[in-house]
Amino acid sequence: MLRSSLLSVALLAFAQSGAAYTLVDDFSATNFFPNFDFFTSEDPTHGFVKYVDAATAHSTGLTDIKTDSDGSQSVYMGVDYTNITHDGRPSVRITSKKSYNHGLFIGDFSHMPGGVCGTWPAFWMLGPNWPVGGEVDILEGVHQQTRNNMVAHTNANCSIQDWGFSGSLKTDDCDVEAPDQSPNAGCRITSTVPNSYGTGFNKAGGGVYAMEWTPEYIKIWFFTRAWGGTVPLDIELGHPDPKSWGFPDAAFQGPCDINDHFYDMQIIFDTTFCGDWAEGVWAESSCSDRAPTCLDFVRDNPAEFEEAYWGVNSVKVYQ
Ligand SMILES: *[C@@H]1O[C@H](CO)[C@@H](O)[C@H](O)[C@H]1NC(C)=O
Ligand SMILES: *[C@@H]1O[C@H](CO)[C@@H](O)[C@H](O)[C@H]1NC(C)=O
């Protein structure tokens, strides 16, 4: 009763506002992997990882389509959690075949690889000729982090100001060579929302990340499934209207020409281990008493990585 009246209110609001966004791509269990390429080169972030191709991922169980008890299907992307590995832990990194300019990108996840020592997963977008075409990290973190880290990376002349978001602004210059920031820091906003990353995210049953990219700004919202769920009905109904969602968790907006600094971006999922970020902060992390280095830990403890998987219900693109 309550749900159906909420539904009619939402439909009425939708009818009155007019359809701003139309679905252009819907990647889910039935069509997910054919729409992505598997990246098999050395990890550009120097992780202790071995990215495998589509056939290897499938035959060794790193990728799969899972059917839940209620009959719904999700995309599984995991890592090797059985072998001690001396040349990097097998994992996957996939890139959408399509590239995009502007749009609303909505990732609905039941699970993410975070919360595990040694891991560095990300759901992100990347333009050509880094950092010229831009990079936006929508969902990213390392080790036992509990709150999401949202970052944009560009070349010179793009910085952001706090024009209203709930996250906490850490660095404001997106230029990877910004003189007063550590190399490649980018402009970084950390989430203030519990369950936005890692173990808490997974215990809550996951959630929805949405990124709206216009010529004026790039904004990111997170909706947890904790506390009975906060995912807006307009998303569930397939008529998303960001204007109704309130403050975003992050907004990349300010003295930055968005069209100059972000273009032709592709959607990427990966799970790497250690490398530039995760190895770099190992000693100061809560994981450091488990092994002398991140690499030692990832090499020697396969069973720790069973939970290091993506459960993707869908990635939808609206324009
Ligand atoms: C683990 O090693 C065994 C034996 O070499 C191999 O058959 C298997 O595919 C490996 N598992 C993964 C996930 O790579
Ligand atoms: C940044 O701005 C300066 C000053 O206008 C200009 O010389 C430089 O080419 C710009 N760099 C980029 C990458 O846009």
C-alpha cells in the first residue's frame, strides 16, 4: 500500500518534470562481459597482480554469472583465492568497449572487493592519453578502509571548490602535477557515509553509486542498502532524476573546463593488490602486523581473498 502510493507519487513527479535521462546502455548478467575488454598488460599502478584474459578468467572461475536464491542474477568478478602466487595474484581488469561524453552512470552492486588487507579495487572512468582525457575514481580504496575515496585526475588548469557536497574535501587541484600536492594526488573527496566502502558496504548488501557528468560538473552520489535502503525510487523505476537526490557525496566543479579535461571516458572495473597506493600505506595501515610487506601478505595468504570480488547487479548509462 505504502509502496504503491509512493510509486504513484514518483511517477507523477516524473511525468511533471519531463524525461531528462534516457537509458542508452544496460550492462547486466545477460550481456555484461561481451561489452567489456579484458586488460592483460602490466598493472600501470605497479600492483602485485596478474590480469588474465576473458577465457582464463572464465575457465578458472574468476568471472561468472551467479544466480541468487530469489532467482535474480549478478555478475561475479573475483580473484584467485586458492594459490600461493609468486608472479602476482590472478585478477581481472575490464574496460567498456564504448566510451562516453557526458551522461548518468549508475552502478548497482551487491558486493565489492574492499575491506581485505592488500586489496586496491576501483570502479572508475578513464579518458585517452592519461591524464589528458581525465580520470574519475567513483568507488576506490585500499585495505580495511571503511569510507569511499572519490578522486579526479587531469592535466593543468582544473581545480575544484566546495559548492555543496557531503564528503570531505582533501585536495582541490586535479592536476596530477600540482606543485603543492604529492604526485598524482588529484582532487580528492572522501565520503562521510558509513558503509560506502569495504566490509560495511558488503554487510549492508551493497548499494548504488551514481555519477552525473555534464559540461558544468561531475557529481557522485552513494545510496546504501543499509537501514532498509536509501536507493531513490526513481532509480529503481528506471527514470533517474538527480535533481531529486539532494546533495551529492562529491562534486568536481569549480575553475575547471570540464569538457576540456574529461572526454571519451570508458568504464573500468579492477582489483589490484599492493602497488603504488596500497603498498605505499601498508606500514601505517591496520594490516601491517599481518606481514612485513603488502606483497608478502598477498603472495602467501590466498584464503584471505575469497571476499575480494565484485557483485554487479547492473551498470546503466543514461544520456
Ligand atoms: C591455482 O593453481 C592450479 C594449479 O596450478 C590451477 O589449475 C588453477 O587454475 C589456479 N587457480 C586460479 C584461480 O588461477
Ligand atoms: C594552463 O594554463 C596556462 C596559462 O593560461 C597555459 O599556458 C597552459 O597551456 C595550460 N595548460 C593546459 C594543459 O591546459
